[in-house]
Amino acid sequence: MNHTEQNRGQQAAGEGQEALRVVISGGGTGGHIFPAISIANAIRELEPTAQILFVGAEGRMEMQRVPQAGYDIKGLPIRGFFRPLWKPANIGVALDYLKSKRMAKQLLKEFRPHVAVGVGGYASSAALGAANSMGIPTLLQEQNSYAGLANKNLAKQAAKICVAYEGMERFFPKEKIMLTGNPVRQALLASATTREEALQAFGLKPGLKTILLVGGSLGARTINESVLQHLKEIEQSGMQFIWQTGKYYSQAIAEELKQKGQPQNLVVTDFISDMAAAYRAADLVISRAGASSISEFCLIGKPVILVPSPNVAEDHQTKNALALVNRDAALYVKDSEAPEKLIALAIATAKDDDKLQSLSRNVLKMALPDSAAIIAREVIKLAKR
């Protein structure tokens, strides 16, 4: 715990009121981390003296992102099981899990939280499992339309389960479920950037249709291949494109574009730090179907073509995508078919103003705003119960 948090706690205690203490656990991907940080920020807005401790998995993304957001985090040596489960390497994974649960118990004894929040990911199974065994009330936040393994295992003992999709009683006890939506990056909704300023920031022309291609912070190989195989169509489209390749693929792509020639209407970047500006500039987005990204498209009403990643547990990104597609709120291309079909579909869709407007209208209907504040209020209620 840092000095500021200790001072806040002492100040609150000095005023005759014990400061609220909350543990938030989970991570592994931005899809778990962004909601977790948004919930923490919302708790702080409602309870400025709250002490918040994150528990993550050593070596994973949360160990960097959480401190950048201004919160303390402790790491556990936990990792995922290998498939198939009878692989000998899983003996070490199981021992690490038991060690992580012991460490989590010790952390909870020292921090004495009033409530624990799990957002999915390896660390939450150990930290929330320990909280349950110690009688600390727990709240789960499930981002996807297909529940993750950690949350499914923890659901029985959870006091409240906040979900982003209807029909989640397939996985969780119905009486514990609350439909709240997914908390998203606040910067997206707070941005005052105009479309003209956004286009200017990317060196693009006003008056031309703009297509944004994003594959997450690491990139998406299939989306990248789709672009590289259709550079001529992109060049002749009469539109402009922003392409986030991901840092992992950026060097190889730069070399390939040197050989093939980069179309002038294609802006290439390995990472976009200002997603609010990128979304503002775009008439149409091409994206993977992670839960956090989908929640963002719903809240900003952005027409999108989803290309679900096939490399995720239980193929949950396809299920996320279909939840929108079935309401005519998004288009969808299978990963295996994307290199052949994606760019042609994107160009045709961007030319069709009626289609863009209808996608935007329908995706806005699926938005669940103020998710972080709603979940934060539930967390505080549990703590004070």
C-alpha cells in the first residue's frame, strides 16, 4: 500500500469512519484490465478514501497497466493449464496454483478487504477462491457472452455477478445476476476531439470515407494478411484507411510494404495511443470481437465488421460477435474467410450510407452506459452489508 493510501485510510479512521478496502483481481488481457481499472476509478469517485489493492499474475499485462493507472498491484506466480490436461507440465502449474492461493490468503489477511472483485483471468481464481474461503463477500464481473472458466468456478460462492449480455443464467445462478454492461475506457467517452481534428491527427483528408482496422495491442495476423493481399483494391477504393498492425507484426509488415509499395491512402501504425481520435475519424471499423471492444462500439454507436479470433477459450469471440449480428448491429467475417472477403466487404459497406446508419442505430440500442458506476455501487453495498 502506498503512503497516499495509508494517509487517506488514517484520515478517514480519524474522522470515526473506517476507510473502505477493496481487492480487485484478474487480468491477462486488456479486455480484463480496462474494466477492472474503470471499476476502481468509479469506486474512488464514490468513496474518495477507499483503499484499493489489485492482485494480478506475474509477468502478465496487468503488472504494468495497473501501476500506470495509479494503483498498487501484487503478483501471483499463477498461469494457465496446458492442453490436454494430462500433460506432465501441468504438475508444475498445479503447484503454482496452490502456492498462489496461499500467497493470496496472506495478502488478504494483511490488507483485510471488506469485499473482493474478480474480473476473470488466472489471478482471480486464486485471489477470489481465497476470499471465499475466508468469508469475504465477492463480486464477479463477466465481460463475455460465454462465461470464462475462472468466473464459472467462482460463481457458486459469489454474492453478485455483473454481466454484459442477456441469457447468462446458462452459466450462473439467476438470482445473483445483474445486467450492467462492460465498463470501458473513460477517455473514449470524455474525448472532445472533432472528426476534423481526428482526421488531421492521422494526416487524412476531410470528405473521404475512412476505414479503421485494429487487431488489439498485439495485432491480428488475419486482419494484417487481409490488407497485404488487397493493397491494389485499397489503393483504388477512393477511400482512406488507418491500419494498426500491432507491435508484434510491425517490422515484417514495413519490409513487405517496402517491396510491394504502400498506397498513399493507407496510414500504417503499430499502435494507436488515442483510440478516441481513431474511432472519431472512422466511418467503419474492422476489429476482433473482444468483449471490451464490442462494448466500446455499442457506446459510441460505431458501425463495425467483426473478425472473431479463433485462438480464444470456447470460441467466445464468435459468440460475442453473433450477439450483435443477430440484432443487425454488426457484420461478421469468419477468420478463415477474412483474407479473401474482408476488404471487399469493408469497401462495399463504407460506400453504403444506409447500411452504415442502420448499423450505427442498432449497435447504439445495445449500449449499457454507466456500467462502472453501477458495478461500483454494488461493490460498496456488499462491503457495507
